[in-house]
Amino acid sequence: MKKIAYYPGCTLKTTAANFEESAIESMKKFDIELEELDRWNCCGTVFSLATDDLMHHIAAIRNLIRVKEEKSNQVMTLCAMCYNTLKRSNQRVKSNQEDLDKINDFMYKEDLNYNADVDVLHLLPYLRDEITFSKIAKRVKKSLNDIKFSAFYGCTLLRPKEIQIDDPFMPTILENLITALGGETVETPYAIECCGAYQTVNQVDVVVERTKVIIDGARNQGAEAIVTSCPLCAFNLDHRQKETKKKYSKFIEMPVFYFTELLAYGLGIEFKKEWKDLHYVDPLSIFKN
Amino acid sequence: MTENKNDKKIGVFVCHCGINIASTVDVDKLVEEFSKYSDVSHTENYKYMCSDPGQKLISAAIKKHKLNGLVIACCSPTLHENTFRRLSENSGLNAYLCEIANIREQCSWVHEDKTEGTKKAIKIVKTIVEKVRKNESLTPVEVPVTKKALVIGAGIAGMQAALDIADAGKKVILVEKSPSIGGHMAQLSETFPTLDCSQCILTPKMVDVAQNPNITLYTYSEIEDLEGCVGNFKVKIRKKARYIDEELCTGCGICVNKCPSKKALDEFNVELTTRPAIYVPFPQAVPNIPVIDKENCLFFQKDACRICEKVCGPKAIRFDQEDEFIEEEVGAIVVATGYDLLPITEMREYGYGKYKDVINGLQFERLLSASGPTEGEVRRPSDSKIPKDVVFIQCSGSRNPEYYKSYCSKICCMYASKHAMLYKHRVPDGHSYIFYIDIRSGGKGYEEFVQRAQEEENVVYLRGRPAKVYQEGDKMVVWGVDTLSGQQITIKADLVVLAQAIIPRNGVEELIKKLKIQTDEHGFLSEAHPKLRPVETNTSGIFLAGCAQAPRDIPETVAQASGSAAKALTLLSIDKIHHLPIVATVDEDLCSGCEICIGTCPYSAREIDEEKKIAIVNEVLCEGCGSCVSACPSSASQQKNFTDGQFEEMIKAILE
Amino acid sequence: MSEFEPKIICFFCKWCTSAGADLAGTSRMKYPPNGVVIRTLCSSRVDAEHILLAFQKGSDGILIGGCHPGDCHYQTGNYKTRRKMLLLRKYLEQMGINPERLRLEWISASEGKKLAKTMTEFTEQIKSLGPIPKFGEKEGEE
């Protein structure tokens, strides 16, 4: 079995353990073992964009040193934000020797110096480019039976340009995955819009409004469920439906999947009760078989 | 002091250029340095050498010190080489004994440290002193001028240029790629700011072009090849087969009506409608002779049909017609190849061209036009309904360096206002919205026109570029923002009109390669000087007009076309032009007749003297590139005033 | 000891690269003063012998600038230059001169920025290569 070093990040170890488990199980079907790093820390999420604020990149680079410690040159991420942070930090030091030296100097207690030689991967483009959707389609055990899905990308896989995995204005990667799994896709204008992001912490209302617009928009186009590629979008769109329903009594709830869950389902992996329990809206309600 | 080994008396003149040179180059030090040279008889610096007193000072020094070599250390030779060479000539010194040392553009302006700048300036001037030491007096080669002009492109720019040149009594060859002259202006409905009908003002000009005895018109033709240089270009024109005998065709149009293949997209209506395989682009086309579009013709594709042939009274259909090649000699060329619009299929935020009711400005012109597919009624393409809410988006693809074009397309502010206004005239109960970044309405009567749209015609102007257009039911939803009020705006529109960026004419790169002229980073033709030589290219004898150079509106285009015509006429009015004498030479004693030089010459200027069995140079044809000189294995070939000996001394001067 | 300041000779054609250098000047871009320009009508006038002479006389780097492929004012001069320089670089290697010291760039009249960038980069590159070895010595040998 091929082994790939795997960096989980905070969310997939806690509130979104179902995303991680479904990904690891799915990859086994393709003879790939996602091997979690022995040691890792916060990816350094939402770092400062200021060019002179280099210290915010230390967390990310430290994780890449961990990858090197395990004698690997690539690391798989499942979380869109972890991917974004690790890859951008990596690119910055790759293209700027001075920054790399500074960061290495700062982390002089590490056994290894970082040489900017790790590739940061994300599972979604890995499925497209390495495993390929046609191969996935051949392995489908339980077809999605023409259920209509609306893709929701979130921002961090598509922006900025340097790390984007697809066309930021008209991405198709999620749609192609859904189609490979036998599902149908509907187009909505909201697929690449903001879910409300971290406003979910202290301005729930903002996220409630976004959730309503996005889910209603998907429903208007005939969608039965949403598939997302970002854990934060998944959380906002799923769990904030509770507050949305409270505010708008006519609001109709809609299940929200992480792409790995749908992949696992399609490959015939059992959708465990523990996975379901981490959702707010029952995800199994849409499966017709 | 070095010993004066030659009989040279060189003058070195250093220009301060105000502080442009003097602030980074120590001009006194330069004078001090070069006064040490034994063969530099005179050296001095002055605030502005190119000024009248500056020139007088040089002239006086030439006479007083009997100078026989001149080095002017100043700005780039592209600016004042001519000035000083003329001065030199007028002061009794051969022009080719005068050389420019560029210590401004390539020294003082690009360096900051004065010590370094001065050091480099000395090296630069030294190389030129070395060159001048061995320069010889040259006389320009005289060549006669072919008194005929070529105009490429017969839109409003090319037509105007051709008419001006023809009216001055000179012959003009006018070549147009499409089947009719007229260009984009023929597609427009009304023109800003006066709202006069575009075709009404254009068609008389088209007829003038067709009837002018001095104009030879080649439509449906392209430039195949160009050789020669200013005054004597040789052009080869490919006259594409129309499959019609132009002499016999009466333009009755029966063939067009009877053609059963009607699926081709109509170029003139910007693909809003279809047309037959045999077609005349539009009713007023000049010439009024149809063309068979091979790709869509049933005969050419399936060897069937031939209906046009059967119905043609004068028997003018010629399925076996072939492309014809015509060779012409001309003295001057005007390039007026025009523009295209950035394809909507590139607009990621506006749906990559997949929505039928998102159209470009030219398509909207056709919807407004009385000769258009809807006869001037505004009906949207998808379902022919009259749209009640129309959104106009400006700067679509312009002013957006991240994804599209960085430049401003210049005419969109005006035509979007015109579109919104004309739409209101056609659909009085409709609503029109214009999204803009800034309104740029510089021009006579332009600002007043925009004010009229805002105040009298109730067009809603919203400051902000929409983020997205998508379809919801039969509406096109536009997401935007009004940055003046800070409001997010969603408009459910029936039709969206994008003011697409203006780009150089599709396929013009091929032509540009043949003409050997230059373009800017966007593919627009480069002018010789952005301010002072705006209608000339860097290749003498080739001039520019219209949107081929940059986006511009009709009045500007016409003015520029007349400017180009005037430049071309200037050239055609003289009998002989002087050809650069910096040509290749052959040392008969050294030449072995190996013929290597012959293969390297792109101008066929090198040949073998059969009697002497050595290579010779045809000075009239030689352009002075020097590639034969560097290829010569025995150094028998040299270039006048660019000899190997001069290069050697210049190299040594830098490395000393 | 002061930093090594390389001597660089630039052969620029009149139509493209020299005009590009003029544009860099007009735009007040900055680059190191090490390169001194010899302006030719076409890059194809530059003879292999000129380059060898320059290296022999102590030039640390040589930059040749011509028009982009297809843009040559003299139709095909730049192609000839390209062929010549490719061969010459091989020869330089045999002579014990690092071929990186000879660089050919296509810089058009509108590419002032590229000109400034090339001048800066090339100067840096030659600085890192150090002075040209003396006649008869092979590069890299102490």
C-alpha cells in the first residue's frame, strides 16, 4: 500500500472527525494509506497578509519540517484552510530565500533546516489528477442514484491564484466528482460565494443570512443536498440551519455533505452512526436505496 | 597626454540637458577627461546643446578648430542624431562624421550615484570617440520613390486615408480582408454624441472610395508578402476566390435568396443571425458582389446543390475560381487594420459566453440598427421578447490587469451612454442601468451627452463593476455594488450588454510579421514616438491609422487617418529619397569568393562578380544589417563606419 | 577590498533592445552601471571575433540584445545571431570560459522593464561568477 504523509489539522480531529475517517477509508480502497504525522501543530490559519509579518508563517513551516522528519516530500491535507495556509507559506519561502533563512534561524532548535522542498497536496485535486474521476466511477458500489447536488466550494481552495485548484469563477471539480459517483449536479450562483466564514463565532446572524440565501438558492435550482469542500463551510451551512430555522420558520432544511463522505458512501463504505451524529441535518435522508 | 597619431581633430560636446544629465554625470569632469586626448581639439559642455545657442556654439567650434569629427554626448540618438548631423552638414562637416554618445537614457536616467554615473558616461563617450576616429565621410545613396500608396484595411480609417491620398492625385491600392469595405462603422446604429445615423454618413464615403479613379480596391484580399523599404516596397496581394466572376455579376441577389444552406453565422450581425453560404455582407456593401463561403456551401462540402449557378442570369458563378496573386509596387503604406472585441467567452464572471442574453456592444448596435436583424426593435436573442430591464456593464475586460486587459478601451463610456439612451427611445417604459468605474467623457460635446443620459433620459448610473451575472429562470441576474452608497445591488435583468475591451484585429499578428513593424504588449501597433510621431511606425514609410494603434473613437480615427495620409503624401511628393549609406563593402584583395555572404543577405544585395570571381555589394539594396560582414570568414566584408577595427577599439575603450 | 565590479559589454541592436534601453531610461528605471552599450544596427553584425576579443581583453560578461524572433527589422538577423551564439557558447566552454558569461536576450522597444531586469540580473550573475580568468587559465581553477 502506498503511504502518503497526512496532516489533519484541528477540525478534522474534533467536530469533523467524520470527514477524516471517510477520507482515510476511501483512500484505502485505492491502496493508499494516509499516514498521520507523528507530531503536528496548528497550521497557522488566517495568517497576516502583511509582507513584513513573517512570524505568522512559522506554524505552517514547522509542520512541513515534521513532514521532512518523516522522510517524506509530500503531505496530504483534507481541510481547505490547512491546504491554503500550508501551501501559501510554502510558496512564500520557496520563492524567497531570505524569508526561508529567517524562519530557519528562528526555529534553530529544530533538528532539521527546512529547504522548501515539500509538496503540499489536497485530496480533491489528488482525486482528480492522480486517482482520476474515471477510475473512481469504475469503483462505485452504491450509485448516488441521480440525486441532485449543489456544489459549494468556499474560498480557500480557489484563492489566491497561486494555489487555486480550479477556475475560481467557474470551478467544476466537485461537480465532476459528484457525476463520477453517479449523482446529478445543479448549477447555482452561490457555489463560489462566501459562507460567512468566521463570523460564525461572534455574529451568528450574518452566517444565518448567508445560510438561508445559499440553501434557498440551491433548492430553487432543484438541489436536494449540498456538497462542500471546506470544513468551515460545511459547519456553517449545516449547523447554522438550526438558527436559520429558528429565525425563518418557513425555511426548509437541507443535508450538507463533505466531499469525502459522499466519496466513501459511493465506494460502498458504511455511513456510520458516529458520522451521522456529527451532522445537524440528517444526511442519510436523501439516499433512496 | 596621448600622442596625436592621426590627423583627427575631434570635438567633444557634452550636454547638461538641464539637470537631466548634469545631476548624475559630472559634465565638467567629462570635459576635463577628453581634453587630455591629443586628437580631441576642442571640448566643452553646455546646458542645452540642442538649443539654438547650443547649436551655434558647436557650429562655431567646427569652423574655428577645423574639426573633422564630432561627438555629442547627450540624449538618445533616436532623438537628436538628425539634429546634430544636419548641423554638422550645414557647418561643412560630413554628417557621418558626427556621432551621438547616449549618456542620458542609457546612463544618467538609469543610475543614481554620480561617481558611478560619471565613470560610465566617460566610457560611453570614449567608445564613441573611438568610433569617430575611424568614421569616414559618406554620401547617402539616392533612390527614386514609387509614387503610389498601399492602404491596408478599409474601415473608416483606411477609407479616409485612401481618399485623402487619392484626392491629392496619387494612386492608392486599398486592400480589405473582408468581402466589403466599411469596417465596424457600417455595423453601428447611431453615433455619439450627435446621434446621427452611422450608415447614412458612412455609405457616401464608401461610394466615393469605389468611384475614385485613383483608388484600386481589392476586397476579400490579404497581404501575402512584403519586400523592399521606404519609397520602394514590393507587395504581393492574395485576392481570395469569391467563386464569382466579378465582371459578369450584376449584384441582383437572386443567388443569395435561393441558396438553401442558411446556417452560417452572420458576421455582419455579430452572430445574432444566420446567413446563406453565398452572401453579400450587408445591403450597401461595396462592392455589391456576393462571396461563396466554402465552409458552408453544399457544393464544396457535399458536391451537391449548385442552385446559385442555375439561377444566375449572367452566369457569373465560378466554382473553379482560384486565389489570385497580384504584385504591386508602392512607396508608402498606411496600416489601418482596426479592432475586434474581446470575446465574451473569456468573461469568467459573466458566464463565459454561455448565456444568450449576455451580448456585446456591437451586437446591441445591431439590435438598435434599422438594418439589423430586428429592424431596430430591441428584442433579446433568447426569446425575442422586448427587454424591460437592461444592464450595461462598462470596462468588461478593460482596466482589469488581473484577468484581462490593463488598458482603458476609451470609447465604452460614451457608447454605453448612447446605448442606454437609444434603448430608452425604443422602449420608453424600459429601465436601463449602467455599471461604470469612472465616466471618461473627454471630447467635444461628450460630457454634455453623458449628462443628458443621466438627467433627461433617466438612465441609472451605478458606480461599481458587477461581480457576477447568472441565469435564474428567464432573467439574467446581475450582482453588483453601488460604491457611492455602499449598497449591494441585485438586478434581475432581461438583457445584459457588456462593453467588451477593444483588442487588435483577430489575425493581425501574421500581417505585422510580414510588415516587420512593432507592437506594444497588447498587440496594438507601436508608433515611432508616443507624442511627436504618433502616426509613424519605426519602419520608415509605414504609417498607422485607427484602432490598429490603440482604442479610439470615430472623429479621432478620421483625424489620425488624415494625418497618416499627409505623412504618406509627404513621402510621395519627393522624387528621390536618401538611402542609409552605412552599407557593406568588400576588400577585393581579401575576398576569396566563397559566397557565404550571399546566403546571409535577406535583401539579395550580395552577388558574385563573375569576372573577378569575388563578392560585390548592391548598395541600393543593402539595408546595412551587417550580417554578411560578421559571416565573412576572411574579414573582406566590412560595414561602413561599423568596421571590425572600430568595434575593436570600442571594446578596448570600455575595458581600459 | 571593495566588491568585485564586473566589466560588461552590451551589444544592442538599434531597433529593439537599444530602444528598449532608451525606454528604461525614459521611465527612470534603475539598474547597475556595469554594462556599457555598443549600439549596432542589427545584432547579427556582432562577430564572434568581437566577443572573443572582449573576453580576452578582460570583459567579465557580454550581453547581446536583439529583437524577438520574427520581429527583426532585417527580417532574419536575430536568427543568425542565435545560431552564432549557440555555437560560440560551446566554443567558449572549450576555451575554459564559462558560457554563462555570454548571454543573448530578446528585448523589444517596449520592454524597458525587461531591459532593466536583465541588466540587473546579468550583473548579479557575473558578480557571482567572479572575474574572467586570465588568458590561459581555466575557469574554476585556483
